[in-house]
Amino acid sequence: MDNLEQLKTDLKLLIIDTCEKEQSADEISNEEVLFGEEAQLELDSMDALQISMAISSTYGIKMTDSKKLRNVMESINTLALFVSKNKK
């Protein structure tokens, strides 16, 4: 498994753990929308805040711009690309 694929799995596990969801990492597709009515995980703005804090503590990335945060957290794919480019 390459580093980006491992990162995607790690991010799924981080989201599941941080937001106390019942799904397994295998049940979350890399392309699916994370927020909104059609989102399987049913994440909300409070979850986004918790995820951003977990990413900050895990990867050393501060995300303060809420608009950018929403774009970055569109899917596991977009989140993984952002983290891989910005992690310390």
C-alpha cells in the first residue's frame, strides 16, 4: 500500500474515532461526500471542528479558514491530498 492510500485509511480511522461513528474504514469510500444531506457519515459542523483539531494534533496542520476547511473536507481523497501536502 502506498503512502497516500495508507493516509486515506488513517484519516478514515481518525474520523471514525474522533466523531464516534459506527462504520468501519472499509465502509467509507474515498470519493463519497463527508458532509451534507447525502453523506453516509452524517457529519456536521461540530464534527468538522473535532476533525480539524484531531488533524492539527496528529499531523501538525492548523486549519482556521472555514471555507477552505469545507473544501478540504469534501471527501477522503481531498482531505488526504491536503494533509499529504501540508503535514509537518
